[in-house]
Amino acid sequence: MFSGQRCTAVKVVLVMEKVASSLVKKVNEKVAKLTVGPPEDDCDITPVVTESSANFIEGLVLDAKEKKATFCQEYKRKGNLIWPLLLDNVRPDMRIAWEEPFGPVLPVIRINSVEEGIHHCNASDFGLQGCVFTSDINKAIMISDAMETGTVQINSAPARGPDHFPFQGIKDSGIGSQGITNSIHMMTKVKTTVINLPAPSYTMG
């Protein structure tokens, strides 16, 4: 959606090694079905907003290529239009593992333990939203508690809302909190007025 130009778009996928190949195959099949072109043609992937944005994304892609990430598609660009690209075997020493592409590029990092995944998440400068996919709800809650992020979606994609939920980022993902109740609290100050009544007396008329 929006060619990856959304604050809650998935920026990186951390997947356990034992299921990584299966996941990458399924995602790759989805990527192959995406249409690319101008927005007036109702395509899935449309140009990114500026040339500098496209140049930034290209810099991340070329760095990943130089450091031997696995390209599931050929990198293709025409002006501000960048074709969707799935990158497998991304490592922490690659820029795209840490810098948000804000475009149609999805890096996949294979991990060998939950602790490794949490460490990578929390080493990021950002902390808006994360997702946990598992059939073990106890493990999901444990991971959520350990993640330094404003929102954790369990077994669902990143999303905004419902609006009565807090929507907030930590670290470089922003300050404050959106959502109806939280926004009201952010824009108001509580004032205390204390009425001091006379001490009760049974002789008062």
C-alpha cells in the first residue's frame, strides 16, 4: 500500500531460519502479482514521491547488493518508479537492515532465536509499530513486553486504529500519542479546584 510510503508499512521482516525459505517463497509469489505503473491506472505500485526518495532507496538497494543480499527480483527503476523488490539473507551490517526505505523494498533477516529478533528490534532508532506472528500466545505476550515499540500487533499486519486505541511512537518515531482520548489529554491541562467546606458541626443551624 502506498508503495511502502506509510509510517506503519513493514520495513523489515525477522523470520526464524527453519521457516524462512517457505515464507520467502510465499511472499515472492505475492510480489510477482503486483502491478506497477502510474496511479491513474490503479496499479499496486506507483512512483515514490520525489526523485531524492528514489535515489535514497536505490542507495540502500545497491549497498545490499554489494554486501551479497539475495535479490528475489531484478532491481528495476524508471525515474521515481521503483519495481517491488524482495531481499533475502539481509544482515545487520547492511544499511537497509536499519534505515527505512520508505518504498517498495522488503528486506528479510533470518534469525535463530527469539532473543536475536528482540535484540535487533530494540537496537533500532525507531519504535512505532511491530508485529508478532506465532501460534503460542504466551510467547507473543512475552515478545510484545520485550519490544521497545509503541504498538505491537499480534498475528496481524501493521495498522492504525481503532481510534480509541493509543497510537504512539517511541525513540525517533515521535513523541506524544494519538487516538481520541489520548489526543484530548495531550491538548488539555487538568486544573484542580478544591472547595474547603467548614468542619461539620451538629450545632450549625
